[in-house]
Amino acid sequence: MSTVKRIVNILLSFILAVLLTVLTLAGTLQFTLLNENFILDNMNTCNYITEKKDEITSSLTDLGYASGLEEDFFSDLLNEVMLHDDVEKYLSDYYSGKGSVIDKTAFKQTFNTALDKYIEKKGIDPNSVSSDNREYLIKEAAKIYKQSLELPFFGKLAGRFQNLKTIVPYVMAVCLILSILIIVIFILSTKWKHRAARYICYATLATFLSTAVLPLIILLSKKVETFNIASRATYMLFVSCANNIIMCVLACSLFFLIVSVALFLVYKKLYKKAVS
């Protein structure tokens, strides 16, 4: 093989490795962070709704102390079905590009009804309750509810997120098509098929290394667990999502390692035939 052709093949092998790496990362994004079901599944895994219910109840209880409401008022105020529905709608609206606002309607109705029952239970004259104070209390409670359920940076990244969601499928398609094209070039450009297997093997091995090293460093160093997030529920969700994304990338890396080994064995077999 001439030096020029060898250099061209090495260059094509490098480009193939880059394309496969980008394809892996884009594919991981597409099926994890850009997929609302991925977030919902991780919420279920880490008991996000239950944790959030406890956090919101605690914050509302602090608000209630200043308003003269007893602690038992908040014990059964929230239900997980309402929280789940509001979070699911929030995610659905965000991923569809409709916005990133928590719907407080159901919460306000629940809180208002609970106040009526509380006033009746305590034998308080409804006329003695200031409508302004009541409205202020419901407003502040709804504010706590909204802020507690909002995911960090979702609002600020909404525009970029939608752009990313639009671009990633095209990036995947381009990388896949170009990768297939380069592989076809390797196969058709020489009658010695062991050379094609060797250069494709180089590319898949490089892809394995490029996609495995950083995730392994992050996983083994436990950097994900060191992030400081005030909300325990949000922290657990972040850790769960981050670890699953890392495992997804590592699974792809393992796939490329297996392909590399298989290609190496094919190369050895074809090489023996070529020299015999």
C-alpha cells in the first residue's frame, strides 16, 4: 500500500471515530435528557414525588406558623396524585415547547377548600377572616408550591433546549450516513478486505476510548454525588439522571469495544487468507 493511501485511510479512520463518538453522544442525549419519559422514569426510581411532598409540606408548615395555622392543617393537604399530574404536565409543556410554568390551579383549589374545612372545624366565624389575608396566604402558598416543583435551569435553558432538541436528530442522521459512507469506502477501495477491517477496527477502538474514559473518571471519582443542591428530592433526581446517562454512554462504549474485538478477529482471519 502506498504511503499516500495509508495516510488517507488513517485520516478516514480518524474521521469515522469522530463521527461515531458524536453519534454516541447525540444518541445518548436524544434518549435521555431530550426524552421526558427518561426524566419521569428517574423520578419514579428515586421517589421524587414523595420527597417533594415532604419538602413542600415542611415549607408550607413554616408559612402556616406565621399565619396562625396549626401543623395538622398541612399533614393531609397535599396528595401525590396532584403532584404527579402537575409535574407531568410541567414536563410535557416544557418538552413540547409550550413553556416551563407549574400549573398552580389544582393546588390553589385544594388549599382554598382545606381552609374552608379548617375554619369550619375550628368554629371560626368566616366573616372574621380577612379576604386580603386569605388571598395573600393562598398566593404565598402557591408560590412555594411552584418554586418547589420547578427544576433548576429549566426556565433559563428553555430556548436553547428546544434548539438542541431540533438539532440533535439531524446531527445523528448526518453522522450515521457519513459513517456508513466511510465504511463503504473502506470496503470498496481495496480488494484486500483485511485492510478495511483493520481501519474500521481502529475507528471503533478509538470511539470506545473516547466515550469510555471521561464517564469512567466521573463514575469512579463520584463527582456527581458532590454537587450541592439544597432540595434532597432534586439532588436525588439529578444523581439518578446523571448516573443513568453515564451508564448509557458506557454501554455504547462497551458495544464499540465488542465490535473492535470482532473486527480484529475478522482482520486476523482475512489476513491469513491474504498471505497464504
